[in-house]
Amino acid sequence: MALLPCDVRRRIYAWCDVQTLLQSCRAVSNTDRKLVREVEEARLEGVYATFATDTARMRRFMRENSVFLTGGLALGLFSPFAPVDRSVELYVGLSRVDLLLCFLCNTEGFVEDPRQANQPPISFPNEAIRDSEVTTFRAGVVRMNIVARGDTVVKVYAYAEPKEERLYPDPLCFSWTTLVFNFVTSDYAMCAYPSMTMRGRGLFHYNRVLDASFPGGTSDHALNEYTAGGYEFDRHPSGWFPWPETRCEGGWSCPFRERGFGDGGCVRMPAASAGAGRVVRARTWVFGGVSEDVHSG
């Protein structure tokens, strides 16, 4: 079946409504599955092509070295609005960061920026309930490098990884907004808060927004940039659904619910010719950012 001339999911209907729409029109066909899958694969391939001249080679390297991509490009896969920041953010274990930089410079033609930001590692709390107390920007990141090729800028973040061969997206668990709890691997993209992200909405963590470790002193400028781009923010889902019958009752978007990548609240978007991929380390978080009394009404 030929693809429709426009991206249905992005321009007309929310992603979560596409399957319902097509099934109601042609309930006995595979149109819904094929349309959504082909659009997903094409858009995900476009993310790799943003910074890789050979996407198959880049995906193979990412798979072999547990590299994953975050930031505006990952958000753009699940959001109805254009990314606020289109710089490429790659995360990799500290033991493989030099290998990644060598690959980008020698194979992809990037040039390394002499500026390099190092920060002392912040240990991850053992209990998820303490995650909301971690407010430092880029918590868990021990090194950052920048490489550029023309107008394409890639920020490489290294974290202290465990010994096991697994994908390790723990630094994302301390992000300041649920809008950036997304990542792209060699074989799929994952969104932790799809019900809000696909509507251009995100919770923000008040203490992380005001933490002095954010660039420029606070992240007020980030909130303003996202808001100017069409995004909406609140500290709790009840801000958008103020009626008693729709108030948060501990659902997947609740900031107090213990969550983890790959749980039932996530959406996973597969890439074309996807491999098995790395196993995501089973870490959980609690986003927090608001007091418990918001549930009392």
C-alpha cells in the first residue's frame, strides 16, 4: 500500500487516534497497522539521518556500544510540535565515550570542539522515591564533549555505567520535564509519558527548574522556549483536568507513581529492520515535583 501524501499522525490526528480511525473505516484490513508502522519507520530513519551519512553503519555502532539519543530529536518523534532544540544529544558509557568520539570524527567527519565540561559524578539513589530529591542538572553525567560538522552539532554525554552489557538510561530519570523522558536506540524509540507528550503537554519539576546548576542559573528560559513553541506545562495532570471524575488517580502520568522505561505506560516505536537491541536496565523513578496534597482536591 502506498503511503498517504501527508503524515496523518502528525498533521491531522493524534497518534493514539490513528488506529481507531482506520479500524472504524476498514475494520477487516491491515491498513491501520501498515500505515502507522511505515510512517514510524520513515520518521525514525530521519532521526538517524540528521547526524549520520550512513544510517545503517551508525545504527550498527549504536547497537554494539549501547549508545542512545535523547533531546529535541527524540521528543519530535512523539510531539505535535517542532523540536525546540535540534542539537543531537548522544549518551554512552564512560568506558566507550572515546570510541564514540573517534567514530564520529574519523568516520562521520565531525570535528571536536576543544571545550569540554566535566562534573563530579552524582550517585544515583537506591530508592526510587528519592529520585525527586535529585535536582542537579545532568545528574549522573561525568563528562560532556561537543563535535560539529557544518551546522550539525552533536553533544556527547558520558555516564558511569555498570559492568553488565545493558542500555543504561538512568540519567534521564532526573530530567526537569516529562517531555524529555524519551530516547532513541539503534532499533527503537521509547516515550515514557505518551498520553501527555503526544498532546504537547509536560509536567515540570519545580525544584529542578529552579536549581542553580541549570545553564543560566535556572531553566526559566527553557520553559519559555518550550512554551513559545506551543508546549503546555503544569506540575500535575489535574491542572488540565480539574474535575473530580478526571483527577489523577495514580495513573501512568501521575508524578508520584513509580515508573520505569518499558513499563505499561510507555510507547515503543520500532525502526525498520530492527534488531534485538540492548536490554534496558530495570531502574525505576518517581518524578515528584509537587506536594501530595494535590490529590486531596
